[in-house]
Amino acid sequence: MATQLKPKEEYSSEEWQARLDLAACYRIFDTMGWSESIYNHISVAVPGEEGAFLINPFGLLYEEVTASNLVKINVEGDNIGGSPYPVNKAGFTQHAYFHKTLGERANAICHVHTTATMAVCSHKDGLLPTNFYACNFQNQIGYHDFEGITVRSEEGERLVENLGNHSILMLRNHGPVVMDKTIPGMFVKMWVLQRACEIQIATLSQGEANIVKQDVVDVHQRDLSVIQEQGGAGLFDFEAWKRKIDRIDDSWRS
């Protein structure tokens, strides 16, 4: 099991809070069944340090990630936090380009390989307005054609271009990238996307789906913004899940 590396006193209060939130997010993803062995990534920008972000140590399971063993790197790939752990090249290349070019709209980023989201990314029509959750995202998702494993920096330009003004990029035949200004916002967006994809797969397995009309989608998205304000952009959801993982194992706080 991974152990604490540096005491919290050696970090700024802002960085330590970011580390806590990101470590919690890894544990929540693992509890949700969204982890992928030692692969995939969640990252967050370090407050007050331009071009610096935190990401998981390559080689650890999500259940082993803690606040102190997260790796701090810059957008050039340099380890600037003194961590002895390496970083997955694919994770650095993809996340670094988004952090470097998109600013605060990509403060928090996740990339997953869940069965449901990968299946929808591999479907020729992508995410369809077949259910309540999927209607949240209509005309708000970018798509990027599969180019193989993401380790070449030159692909970054195409990733950003295909993302456009959206906050979700479906990598075709691969998996989604979800981003937001905050970790709670990114988390709840990922949760809704996962549910949308699960329900789409279940629906299409029955045969032809009932597609929601665009005028109804427009009303749904308009009214959704009112509901979202009450939840603090995922804050209530994230705090609730932090309480759950604390009951399971609170070692992520170390």
C-alpha cells in the first residue's frame, strides 16, 4: 500500500485542499467502478501555480492514491513536486495540453474507460437523446476520431479543436474526457454521462429507441440550469460521496 510522502505542513493550504479533493475523487471513482487497473487519469490544476497540475502516480491503483502521493508536474512534463513516482505518458500528453491551453475551464479533468462510455464512444451515432440524462448533453459534446494511444503532443491541437467550446470530448472508439472548473463539477458531469450511456445501451438493446425531439431537449436544458444552481455545480454530490468513502477507508486523506 502506498504511504504518505510529505506532511501536509509542507504544502500551501490551497495545494493541500486540491490534493485532498483529487485523492477523494480517485477513491470515489474506484468505489463507482470507474477505475481501470493502474490506468486512466484524473487531474487538477494547482491553485496559484500557473502550468502546474496534480495527477495519479503511475503504478498505483486508485484505491492507493492519497493526498500526499499525487504527482505534481508542469505542462512541459517536468516533475516539480519531488515525487519518486512516474507519470503515465498518455495521461501527461492529453491532460497537459488541455491544462495548458484551456485555462480554468479545464481546471479539473478526467479520462475514463468505463464499459458504458466506451461503448457509446464506439457507436457510430455517439450519444443519442434517448433518455433524461442524455438530453443534458445534446449539442454540448465534441467528438474526436481515434488516432491510437494519445502519446504524441501534436494530437493535442486536434483534441482542443474538436472539443470546441464544450466540456466533454468523446474520443471515438476510446473513451470520454470530461472537464470543469472544479472537481465537484467535473465529477457530477461524469456521473450524469455514465448514467446516460448506461441507459442508452440498455435502451438500444430492446430495439429502436424513442428519440426526444430537439424542442423538448431545449426546454429540458433551459430548466436544468435552475436545478443545477441548487446543487452547487456538483458540490452536494461530491461531499456526499466523500462521506461514503470516509466510512469505507479514510486513508486518502494522508
